[in-house]
Amino acid sequence: MAIAFIKLAVPSTAARIATNVRYLQLQGVPRVTAFGGGGLDSITGFMVQVGVLGFLTLVDVVELESGALLDVAFDPGDIDWGKILLAAVVIAGFACGLLMIRRIRNRFRELARATADGTRRLADVLRSWRQVARLFGGNFLSDFMLAVTLWIVCNAYGVHVSLATLLAIHLVVSLINGFVPVPGGIGVWETLLSAGLVAAGVNEVDALAIAITWRAVTFYLPPIWGAYSMRWLTRRGYL
């Protein structure tokens, strides 16, 4: 619940990782291990979303009247590779310059160790079917319950869209939102979710109403009790 409150200030993935890492550190877990665990959770969530979306597409259960949400026009000939190469060189030079600063270089080493630790932990997890079920199953259940909530909201408005289609729309929007550095995806979720519902045959007015209602239930209301949760955790030294 505290993470729901922190999402208002920082992007969702960053909020979850930062809160979990801080909690683990205060419980005596080494920083590298804490970062590794947070990274592992995020990587697993991404793998689950991509895997489930691929499965839904493969079995062809997604019902869209318009493929605008899933189909992206891409022509390699339209890309200016010279500008991309120049941008890559500039970014690489800037990164190398930052790494010359000792403090940043030390933090980068910690991040590298955390990434390596997360990779090792993922390998350990894959050796146990119980841990695989907990890690991947937990992330899937989270996305599935959000899709079920969306399905309930749709039915409340008298709109009937299959659960599989709503799950696919949710996963696509979630994946796109992960690359948008907007705290909580405010405005991004509403726009993309409305577009997905319209692609599924819902009229624009109902699609926007459903998107706003769903976001209110899953994002805008939880921070109310999330603020109390964060205060409770902070007072007791958990955050």
C-alpha cells in the first residue's frame, strides 16, 4: 500500500524497486542483495507480461475490431541511421565522462554487482519449481487481477469485452508505460487504455469513462490509505 502512495511521485517500477530495496536494507539485507532482489522482481514481471501477451496472440483469442493498438507500422528505410549513430556516440561519451567521477563510478560498480547477483538468483530460482511458481505466478496473478478489475468495470458500464482481450490490452499498455518516465503513468494509462478499448469495439465515450474509473479504483484511491501505511512503516523503522 505504501508503494501505491510513492507511485504518485516517481515512475511505478522505480517506486516499487526503491521501496523494496529500502525495506530490505533496514532489515539487514546487504545493499547489493537488496538491489538484486528488486531487479529480479522487475525482470520477472516483464518476462511474464511478454510471455502472456505472446501466448494470447498465438492462440488468437484477442478480439480487436481494429489492430491499431497492436500493429505498429515500421519501415527501416525511414530511419536516419546517421543521427542514431551520432546520438549513441554522444551518450556513450557522456556516460564515460560520468564514470570518471569516483562516486558515480562506485555506484555503477554496485549496480553491476547487483545485476550480476540478480542474474545468479534467477538461475537459482529456475532450479526450483516452487520458487518459479511463486515468482512468476505472483507477477501473473497481479496482472490478471488488474484485468479482472477492468472486466468488472466494463460490465458495470454495460460494455462486454472478453477477459482475454482486456488482459492483452492491459499488458500492452503496461509494457508501453514502462518506457514512459511519467510518475504513475498519469495521463499515459488513461490515453492508451482508452485507445485499446476503442480498438476492441467500445465507443470512445464509454472507453474514456471505463479507463478513468478503472484508474481511480486501481491507482488514485489506493494512495489514500497508502499514505497511512507509509507513515506506519516509517514510524516503526521499516522504511
